[in-house]
Amino acid sequence: MTNYIHVAKIGSDQANGSEQAPLLTIDKAATVAQPGDTVIVHEGTYREEIKHINTGLSETRRITFEAAQDEHVIIKGSEIITGWQKNEDNIWKVEIDNKLFKDFNPFDIKLFGDWLVVDNDKSLGQVYLNNQSLFEVNAYDKLINPETINETLDHWTNKQVPYDYEDISNYVWYAQVEQQTTTIYANFQDYNPNNETIEINVRANVFRPVKTHTNYITIRNFEIAHAATQWSPPTAAQTGMIDTHWSKKWIIEDNIMHNALCSAIAIGKEISTGDNLTSYRKDKPGYQYQIETVFNAVNSDWNKETIGSHIIRNNKIHDCGQNAIVGHLGSAFSEIYHNHIYNIGNKREFFGHEIAGIKLHAAIDTQVYNNYVHHCSLGMWFDWQTQGTRISKNIFNENTRDLFVEVSSGPYIVDNNILTADYALDNHAQGGAYINNIINGEIVHRLMLDRATPYHVPHSTLVAGFAPVYGGDDRFYNNIFIGKPDISNIGTDIYNAYTTSLETYKAAVAQEEGDHEAYHKIKQPVFIDDNAYFNQANHFNREQHYYKEDFNPQLSIVDEDNDIYLNITLPSDFFKVKGKVHNTTTLPKVRLVDANFENPEGDTITFDADLNDEIRDEDSIIGPLQKLNVGNNKVKIWTK
């Protein structure tokens, strides 16, 4: 029988937690809750960190934290700051006793970690005006007449891009930290801060258990905001507003999360396997320490029975500096689906090689599907050990870049997605299967011969070997490629130099002298057929069956109230093109890992359902949607 523990703003931590005598704080309820219990939190704003969390024991004996039905519960890592004094013009100041911060003052801690490329002298502090985070500057003089920014540099593409925060880009602040006090100066423009809600972040997390292996936790239906989360590369103790802290089988669902300095949800590694050692020691590259991290984890307790297998679903996550979801190792065997993710990394206060709506390393057997990701500097990034991973039925819109798969040997699947960015796909990997997608932007394909990364025994964390990325060993079936003016490399002609079968590849290697060096010289096979190419997108030069038409389908994605629609115009000839319904047996196994494309249980996958779960048969058209007609189409593809 479930025991219910109630928390309310009118409660007391000396009460018994009943509905009639609720507790005051969620953390107190966490100390009381035992396996099978549910903590029900009632209406109001709670400013606390929930860290004294006991472990659940099984799927039927979870510990659940949830907002009371039809009640709005907000949990914040911030505190309200009042008593602002005008300093000059639009600049105000407030002096804060450092006792407010206890043992963690984010304004006195710098953003730090491996692969952080441009830090702009950023601290972990944030100032919020009516729930909108403002911009930190590193000198008082920069508060005076700050410029409005209408475009900014995207560091990855080295191009200027429109700035989504133009309207508030001149709202800036600066902090001076002394032994007893922290003074914040802020340019609020025409606002009087004493008439508005001004908050600052003071806590590193909102939900994070002190102990690792705090398993079977559910967090449901909260609004969670304003945590001072640190930069989270794969070689650090990764952290988020919700932080699973090296545990298994959390369910994070139906929440609204926003304004984490770096990451909203962390399902990554913990500190014992390494913590930013390149940045501290500077004696080895981050690549080497990441290899050591993997082996430290395998030699400790990283396995399917102990770590990962989380479910993250039906959340809205927005306005975070690094990620909506981040994870290395601890993200394995998880499901991430039907999340609405936007405004991640596009405030661009800092830059490093870990920024994306979803950034996962070693996402072994992780299934990422049916998410809507838009207005991010990069939509999703799967790095190292992307094996058994399936990226399916996701909608990417208005991102600077959409999808990146890096230094992995597969097998991984990308199916029934819609990619629309001018820079749509980074494929710095091998062993992929791209099936029934729309790709409306450039594909950047690169070999990575200077970095060998691990691959695993299928459906396991056991390391089976290492390999560099030779490029190729990819499969492209039933995709629609749509060109854009002045953008190259849209289509599959980037593979024109590759071989077309394992037999041909082996025969060519046999003509070379040596051992491993021979495999560097010959391009791996690719398997490309039954794709459509519009508007000057180009096909693979040995593709036997394809459709090519110099026609612009005028593809767009529109947001109308609660629904997302795809607009596309198609000519009649397109409907004569039929693609096979592929499955595990029709996809050649990946060469290096010697593994098949199958589901996490090791069973056959059949790609017989489209993005909207309409069933395909052998007479179906190619691409992610079956219910299309000649001419103009407007199809609902996602509901918020």
C-alpha cells in the first residue's frame, strides 16, 4: 500500500506529513520517504535543494515526487533579492550578505572544465528579471550604455547568425565578491528592480541525491528553474538541475525546466572516474582521460544491471546554456521521448564542445524518439560509443545545426526524422543506418583517423575493441534530400569515392601491403538506394534506384497553438517511387563491431511505421510520412 507524504507552504517540518499536517520542505519529505512512498507537493514556490533522497528498490517500490493534481508547484535554485539602490542612470546595485549562499556562492565560482573553449570569464551566477536571465559582463564599465546585439558568432560554423535574445541583450550585470558580501550591479534599462521580481541563483542543483546508486526515483509535474549548474563535459562529475548522480531507473516526466546555467537534466558520470583532469593537470589530452574514464567505469560498476535505464519523457526544457539533457556512461540503456526542447545554447554566453539540446556520450542502446527540438545552437549530439542507439521520429526546426554523430562505429539508427537546418547533419562516424528521413540541409562527412574510440559487446558495457573512424559503412535508404540555394553537400554524392560491398572492399584491401595501414587506404562500403533528391540535391554515383527532380518542395515547419505541422509540396512523379520496408535482415551488419541493427533486447527491428505511426507496406512512398498527396500538403507531425 502506497504511503503518501504531503508538503505544503503552510506546513512544518515538525509535522507528520499527512494531508492535514503537511511538511514544509520537500527535502524533509525526502528523508522520510521509503520505497513505495509518494511525496505530494502542494501549490507554491519552493526554494530548496532536495538531496537527502533515499533509494527505491524496484519498479513497484519507487519513491515518487510529484506535484498535487491540478496544482502548480515551482522549485527554484534562486532567491528573491530586494532593496536595490540606484547607482547611476539605469544601473542599480545591491549588497548581499554571503551568509545567503552558505557554502556555495555561484558568483565566486568560474565556469570551468574540459573542452570549454570560450568561457568569457563567466561565473556560475545568474540574475533574473521577471524570470528572464540577464547577461554577465566582467567589468563595471561594460554596464554603461551596453550595445544591443542582433547577430552573433556561431563558433562551430564560424558564421554570424541572428541573435534570439536581441530584445534583452543590453540587460547586463556585474558582481564583486568580497569576504563578507557580494555586490551586484545591474543595468535594468527602464525597469525599477524594486517594482519587479529580481532573483539570483544560489544553489547548484534542485534534485540531486547525496549518495550514488539512489535508484528508482520518479520526478513528476514540477516547474524547476534557476540552478547554478557547472559545465559538464564527459570527463567531469556531470551535473544538472535534476541530477541522477550515478544511479539507475529514474523517471523524469511531465516537468517544465528552464534557466539552468548549463544543464537541466544530468544522467551522466560521477566524480570517482575522473573530474576535469586535463584542465587541472594539463599533462594528457582530454581524449586520453576520457578513455581512462571509460575503463575506470567498466572496472567499477558501469553495467546495465547497475547504472542507467532512465526514462525522460513529456518534459518542456528551455533556456539553458549547455544542455537540456547531458550524460556520459549513465545515459546508457535509457529512453528519451516526447520532450519539447528549445533555446539551448543560443544565448551564447560561452562556448565549448559539449553544447546541444541533447548531448550524450556512450548512449549504448539508448532510444531517443519523438522529440521536438528547435532554436538551439545544435539539436542533438551523440559522441563516442553510439552503439545500439536509435534516433527516431524527431523534429528539428530553426536550429543552427540539427544532428551530430561523432567518433562512433555503430550500429546506430537514424530513422523517420525531419532535419531542416542549413547545416543539417555532422556525420563524423561510421556504422549508421539512415532510413526514411527528410534532410533539408548540408551533410558534413569527416574521417577521424587520429582518435580511436571504444566499441562494445552488443547490448553490454564490456569493451570489445577500439577503432578510428574510417568513414563509410553507412546505409542510406528511403530518404528525401532537399537542396537549398548556395548550400553544398546535400545528398549522398559525398560518398562517391566509397566502395559498395564488403566483398569489393576486402578485395581492394587485399591488394595493399601491410596490416592496419592497408585499411586506411581503402574506403569502406556504403549501401545507398531508393532515395529522392529535390532542388539540386545530389545522388550517390552508383545508386541503382533513385528519384531526382529539380523541384523545390517548399518545405517548412510551422507552430500553430499546440500543434506542429509540416508543409511540403510534391510532384506526381514522386509517388511512383517506392522504397523497401527495411528490417534487421536487409541492413548489412557493421564491419568493425561485427553487429546487427537490432533493438535493445537483441530482436529484429522492422521500419514499418512512419513518423505518425502510420503503417508502411511495400507500396509505401519513401520518407518519414505516408499520408501525403500530390501538390500542397499540411500534416500534423507533433503535439505539445
